[in-house]
Amino acid sequence: YSSQGARIAAIAPDGHTAAVIAQDQMSYALVDLAANNATILTNTPGFRVGNVSFSPDLQYTAVTQAEMWEVILYDFNNGSEVRRLSGFETAAPVFDAGFSASPQWIIWHARAKAQLQEVESGTLSPEFSHEDFLSAFTLSPDGTILATAAGKTVNGTFSPAVTLWDVTSGAEMHTLILPATANALSFSPDGKLLAVAEGSELQVWHVSNGVLLAAFTEHLDTIALVKFSPDGKTIATAGYDNQLYLWQVLE
């Protein structure tokens, strides 16, 4: 599928519904890639669309306003507006807001700060602040652990790192020190493993104790995306070397 000037913002968890933002950002469409790229619905919300994401349970389509700190939730099936979420505050421009791996929360992100907001109640989590800009972040599927990639000072030395946070308390659980910046993160479906794309290397860490289990280098350039399969048996990595690798996860 391609569209002149439009941007594919997200692919839904069903594997075939794509969110496509128009070039002027004044509308977006849901397209069925498995049905001759048929347009399912088009929405012109009356504001510039910043981004679109899907809830993992396919209940909502989340749309961010490009010029306001607000996320509008639409019913995934019929496109009707369900509710609006706001309350995130920052002096910096909002870079992103939307769903990650958990249907319970959306993640707000602005430079060195992240904050979660519960979808049903609108309750905001503690703020997760960093010394450096965030390069990647993701939630565990059960919504209890936030992983963020940003440089931090550990024992007097500033290093690239991934921090694992308790979502409820805001407390740091583990700090994973890295040789270079992590560009992508993905939890396994059971939340026990974290895949980290650090440069051209794929790393697999144990979440409960913060121990590095394995590291693999096959890509010839930086890994841009990493994702566990829904059954947790495979990790997919895509890099700037125009290669896609599938890695088997062994017990």
C-alpha cells in the first residue's frame, strides 16, 4: 500500500488495518490491507492530526492533536468519539502520545519526560523524568512496568541506559547500562524478557533481575525496530541496512 503524500502512522494488532494520515494532516483514514486496500472509514476531526495509534485490544483508535496536549479516543469499529484525555503538562513540545503494549494506558512523551494516563479514568501516573532525551520507551503488556532509554548518571558516570520503572509507584526497578544508545525496546508477551536494540546489536535482558541473557550482531547498520511476536517465540528486528531478521527465542 502507498499513498502520494500521506503517511502510514500505525498498523493495528489485527495485522491488516493501517492508519493513514493525509498530507495536510486534517484527516486520517483506516485502510484494510487484506481487502484490496479498501478504505474502512475516513475521519476529518477538525484539527491537525499529530499521530494515530491503536489500543492492543482493538477497542480504540487514539488520535493526537498536533497543536494541543490532547488525545481523542475513537471507537475502533465505527469511528465514533468515545472520550478525550488531557492533563499532561510540560514546558517542552509534546513529541508523542498514544498506546504502547498495554490497553490500560496511553503514554505521553516530551523530550526527557514520560507520563502514563489511564484510559478509562483519565488518572495520570507519576512523572518519569530523565537527564537526557528519551530515544525509546515501551510498556509491559500488563501495564505494570515502563522501560525507557535515555542517558543517566550511574556511580558518577554518565552512560547510555535503559531504566525499568514501576508504573504505580514511579520507583526505579533496574538500570541497564549500555555501550551506546538504545533505539527500540520490546517486552515479551509474558513481560519476563526485554529486547533492546542497541546500535546494530540485539540484546535480550531478564526483566526481574536486570541481567543480560544474550546479545546478537547480524545487522550491518543500526536496528530501528524490534518486536516480539504475539506468542513470544520470535523477535523481529529491522535495520537501516534494509534487512529484517527473525530470531528464535529458546527456553
